[in-house]
Amino acid sequence: MEEVKVDIQTIGTNSWRSMGKIPFFPTQLPLPIYVNGLYHWIDPKKYIIYSFNAEEEIFEQIQTPSRIKSFYSSNLGLLDGCLCICMKYYNYIELWVMSGDGDEKSWTKKFVLRNTGFGPGRTVEALKCLENGDVVILCYPLQAICYNPTTKSRKYMRFDNGKPSIRYRPFSYIPSLRSVLPLPARSG
């Protein structure tokens, strides 16, 4: 097995420091999801969620729900401030939400959406929970469902204006007052 080494750079400095080897080898590293001070990503081949605490510089593994059948077509997301897993099976989608400290009991199945019309080979991702309770779920490429778990109503959306392209990537904007620029030095 190959080993993975991690280097850290602090924003505003021009130096890197090594954390050394990490205790696992992720088979793929999709873009992480940032929730509650931790970066999270999923390894669908090992059924594991990894987290990284940037402040303490610690990697950990998070237990996943044992009732999930497969992680083959799965993505992590952020829904109402909680980490979630959106799973696509052949003819339905499951959405699991984690609240708590990351043990198996902290996962709740939010809903199952059947007969989506999305064929095999497509991945899904929970994008946003709207004020009215609707959940927006992306289905690549370029399609989404706006689903209300209470009323079970759904609305299909497209993002491409009829022009196929791989350049579109919708995401939920989360405003921040933090600057990535270094703070000016104080005098005195």
C-alpha cells in the first residue's frame, strides 16, 4: 500500500510544514465538505468518512450508518448545518443526516425518494434545504430535483439551457466574513 503524506500551509505565510504520514490511504479525494470546523470526505470503496480538524491538525474516521447498502454512488453534503450522505441506487435516492458526535447512532435517514427517473451511472448530491422544507438534490450532469419530504412533491430542474456542457457546477453559497488575506501588522 502506498503511503500518503500531508503538508500544511498557513494562509498568509510562505512556508509549509509536514504532518508526516496519515493513518489511511484514501482511494480518491473528492472536494471536502466543511461542517462544524471539520473537513469531511467519503471513501466509497471502504465505506468510510474521513474528517480533518485543521485547527488541531488531526485526521479521524467517522462511522457511517450500517444500514446503507452501498457507497458506490454517494456524495457528502451540508444540509441545515449538518453533514449528510446522499445515496443513489438504481431507482431511488436515500438521504442520511448526521447530528451529534459522529457515531453510528447519530445518523438519521431523512427520506427515500423513489422513481426518480435517473438511470445508472449518475451521481447525486444534496445541495440545499430551503425555508419551505424542500431539499434540492443535484443529479449529475446538470439536473436537479426539488423535493419536499413532507408533501412528497417534487419538481425537476435543469441547469444547462439545453446546451450540454461539463462546465456547470451548481453549489450552495455560504457567506463568510473571514478574509483569506493576511491581517496588517499592528504598530505599537
